[in-house]
Amino acid sequence: WHSPVISPQDASLGSFTPKPSVFCPVCEVRKPPHRACGSGRQWIVDPRKYDWVPYACQYPQHTDASASACVKGKRILFSGDSHTRTFFNAFMDKVCKVPAAAQKGHATSQCHSPNATSPCHTAYLCMEHNYLGWVDATLNPDWWDVIVANFGQHPACGAHHWTQTEFRNWFDNYMALVLRRLKDQKDRKGGQTRFVWYSSNAMPIARDKMMTASDDWRTNQRLQMYEWYAKARIDVLQEENGWLGRGQLLYMDSFSPTLPLQEAADGDCGHFSVASYQRPTINQLLNFVCPKL
């Protein structure tokens, strides 16, 4: 195992691989106790037995001890929609032992400075519900060591119906403002706040009610096209902005690890259960935040 700063190319393609303690050449599947939104599709890769491993590199699988050491003393902002909130909650649960840290609440911010009994008691972690990517006062690099941000699900939903051009224009304007703030921070105080684009998750394949009962555009094809553009632009921005520190602007892929999964959270057509997909994305983020551990 080695621990480089992982590039987008390294981490965006991979497969579910049996954990070292499991001897099985192919992915075993299980039947969850419920169906995804009434669909007959019941299969899912068992996250207890398989880890997501990129083809081009092998990054360390963080233990509870190394995960808590990674976030020690850090201020981390998660900014995005309900999928980002699910990721924040999974991160807080695994790393900080704080379950259900954030609740639904559009345009709200929910922050935690875990108490002395938590492994993260010296950290400060916040979830900002910002589902369309507004560059607001909260997105201030001076306040954070790491910013994890995403939008994509709501632009494609029935209420907005963004075309590819609309998403691309909004994403370009958003990233221009983010980079302007990072550059200003660097010029003023030599700041090195890391910005991580957390890609949109794939949608559960069995989401029949969402597709038939509403005019929803959140298909995996549309979301993947959004993310192809976001990833390509971040690659370009890394090259064009030589002032960025190593690993300061990163793309974190959560679309690929969720694309093979079919199970939605119980009674929820739009989100995966925490156990289904959060382990690989949590591990990706920990390796981005702490590449030297």
C-alpha cells in the first residue's frame, strides 16, 4: 500500500473487490429485507465483504484510529444537497461516532464540534444545505481547512430541468468564484484550503415511482454527463491555475461506486442506504484530506 495524493484519473475507475479476509473471485450478492420502492430488483453488492478499489492505484483503507487522527483539529465544510447530507452523516457516524448528525433542512447549516468523548472532539464539521451551488458567505476558505461541495441532483430534478448547457455554465461560474476565493486567501495569508468536488451519486436503478409519478430528469445518463463535464473541467483548472498547491483542488468520484448498486434506502426511492455506498467515499475523502497518513 502507498499513500499518494490521488488524482482524479486514479480514483474515478475501479471495481468492488473482496476484502482481504474474504476468499471469493467474484462479487457475492445478498437479498436485502425490503424492495427498492416496490421494484422487483433486490440485489446489491454486500458492503461488508467488498471495498471499492480504483484500477490505477491502491489507497489505504483507513481504520477508526487513523480516520479520527486525520480530522484532528480540522474544520471541514460539506456543502450540497440531501446526498451530501447522507455522506456527511455517514462520515460523522464512522469517523466521529456521531449518528444522524444533520437533518433535512433546505438553506440551513448544521455544525458539530463533538464533545470530549468523540474521536473528533478537536474537529469542527458542518453540513450546509446548498442544493443548487450558491457561492455564499459560508463558502469562505478562511473558515475551513477542507470544503467538500456538490450540486447536480436538484438541477436535474422535476423543479429545475437544467440542460447540459445550463449545468455547464453554472458549474463554470461556480468554480470561477471558488477559485477566486482560494486565490485571494493564498495571496493574503498563504492559505491552502483544499476544495473537493464530491460528484453526484448515481441514482438507485429501481426508482420507478420517481420516474412515473413526476417529471423527473435525474437519470443516470444525465447525471453522468454532468459529471463527465465537471471532472474534465477540474482537470483543466488544475493545469491552468499553477498557483494551486498540490492536492488543493480535487475531484472525488462517488458516481462510479454507486452505479452498480440497485438498493435504495428503505422507503426512499432517491437515496442509497448508508451501508451501501458510504464506505468507499468516506475512505476516498480521508485519503484526500490526509495523503500522508
